[in-house]
Amino acid sequence: MMHVPAFDLKRNYESVKSEIKEALDRVLDSQKFILGDEVEKFENEIASYLKVAYAIGCGSGTDALLLSLLALDVRDGDEVITTPYTFFATASSIVRLRARPVFVDIDPLTYNIDINKIEERITSRTKAVIVVHLFGQMAPIGKLELLLSEKSVHLIEDCAQSFGSWRKVNGEIKRCGTIGTFGCFSFYPTKNLGGYGDGGLMTTDVDVLAKRIRKLRSHGSLNDYIHEELGMNSRLDAIQAAILRCKLRHVDEWNKKRRIIAERYHLLFETHEITEFVKYPREMEGGYHVFNQYVIRCKKRDALIEHLNEHGVGTRIYYPLPLHLQPAFDSLGYKKGDFPEAEKLSQDCLALPMYPELMPEEQEYVVETMARFYRQ
Ligand SMILES: Cc1ncc(COP(=O)(O)O)c(C=O)c1O
């Protein structure tokens, strides 16, 4: 029996070990661990990779969302439109500020928020829309950005799962995190660009907002011990920045490998004749999916998971319960049936192993094991 884990970060580490060790030595020799030169260099490299004016590191992707909302003065009584189908942090950052997340159902093909349903949910209280580029694919936000700016509503892009993805907007390639007022990134270890601990970053082109974010991430202070407002302690470590600088040099090549792996899965579903049981993730025209996760929709999902487990194949469910049904959000008053597409997806989604180092023979084994299950 083969063992194919859902993730295998060790393989990735092996491929960059010597570079990482050199980078770590550099930081240890400097004995400068919080912000500083290494973080500034990383921020500049990200800003030039993404072609944005400012990139500002922080403690996590969750903090990036929270700091962005704080910088836009989102507070009690405000509404922020977002998807019910994402990681908890997207909506918890809204609720933490006592604002209300107004959920909009998803597009069942791409799993992203249904862009066409956003306008009807905008009210005089809407401060922002957080669009999540889920599983590595950018939502088509070009036109949405125009609509929102006419209504003075800010767009925040949650790019935690989509580093390096892009879409063509009016013929121009726009990477995720470069269209909205803010782009929010996570460097959680399993992300396409992942550190070796927590880390996050915000992007913006707006000078005053960049300055405010820098202040907010450091207790509301830009000068030693003078605090202009209440902020947070959310700074990027030099060690994470040094690791991420190494990985940034490889991330495009890794994303390409993920795309090849996704394509191979599609073909294997066809050659093993299981396409009536399994729907593979669709890439929208004009977009570049980076497959942070490879999420299929499948029949008899829970029995399939058990079968794959028994045969050494790791899987994950993203996500078993949409956000409007999470116990922590009971007080928001949403109920079952409010977002049927999100609810259906939570019942039949399944993430298969996906990482740049996954071998063709491992993929063959995964799909063959699935085919045996569906044929039995
Ligand atoms: C869509 C999304 N938003 C936000 C986050 C939060 O990022 P972090 O874990 O770095 O706080 C994550 C990470 O898991 C995520 O997947």
C-alpha cells in the first residue's frame, strides 16, 4: 500500500534546505528578530512582485483582515458583505469589531462568492466587501471594484489561499491582492507561499492607509512609546521574513507544478472513467488558478474518505460547516437553508493531496483507489 498524505511539507523543505539555513543564519547573526531590515526587504520584494505601492507584514492572515477593517474604521453597526464559504477568520474579523457579516451565496462551479449577487445586498451601512479568492482561484472582481467605488464601499481581497494567482482585467494581468483597497495574505505553513510559523501581510496603493496600518500593527505607534491610537501587537518576525524571501523566489515554479498536478488529476478521472461521480475544480476563463487546495465535488463523500484513508490516502474537508451555521455566529440569526449552494458544497466537497512535490505515480494511486471504490 502506498501512503499519500494530504500535505507533505518535508518534501518542500528538502528542496530549499540549504537556502533556508543560510537565511536563518543571517537572521541569527544579526540578532534582530522583529520587523527591521529583513522584514523591510521582504515587504519591498512582495510589493515589486505584486506591483503594488505598499506591502506591510503582520502577525497572521487573520490579523491582516482585522487590521484592514480597523484601518477602514469598521465598527459597531457597520455591515461587511462576504462569503459564507471560507475559513472562519474571514468573518470572525468582522464580528470581532461588532460589525455584521452579510453573507452572499457562492457560485457552485468556482466555489467563490457569487459576484452577481453582491449589489442587491449593499445598504447604507455597508462599509466593505471581503472577497475571498478561495482554494487558489481569483474571483472576477474587476467590474465589482468599479461598482463598489461608485458606492464608496471598500473592497478587501482575502488572498490567504491564492498567492500568485491572477486574472485578466481589461486585457491587463492583475494579480490577487492588487485590485481592492487592501489585499490580505496569510503565510500559514500550508499556504502556497508558507512560512515556518504564523505570518501575514497587507497590500495597498493608498498612502494614508499604508501609514495607518503600519501604526496599527505596532500598538498605534510610529515613534518609540508615543501611541496615537489603540493598535495591536501584530508584527512579522525577521525569521519568517527571511524564510519567505527564499520561498518567494520559487513560488511561481511551485504554482506551475500545482497546475500540472491539477491537470493530471482531471485526465486521470477521465481515464479511470469516474467523471460521473467526481466533478473537478473549474478554472474560469481569463484566470490563473494556483490550486492552494485541489477540491473536487464527489458522490458518497464520507464513505469515499473512509476508503481512501484505509488505503493510505489523506484528504481534507474544506469546509464541513458554512460560516452562517457556525455556533460562534448563532447570534447573527442565520439559519439552515439561507445559502443553499454553500450548504450543498459542504456536503460533497473533498480536497485531494496537492503539493508541488506530489509524484505522478502517487496521483495515479489516489485516482485508482477512488475508481476501485466507485466500481465496487
Ligand atoms: C481564506 C482564509 N482567510 C484567512 C485565513 C487566516 O490566516 P491565518 O491562519 O494566517 O491567520 C486563512 C488561513 O487559514 C484562510 O484560508
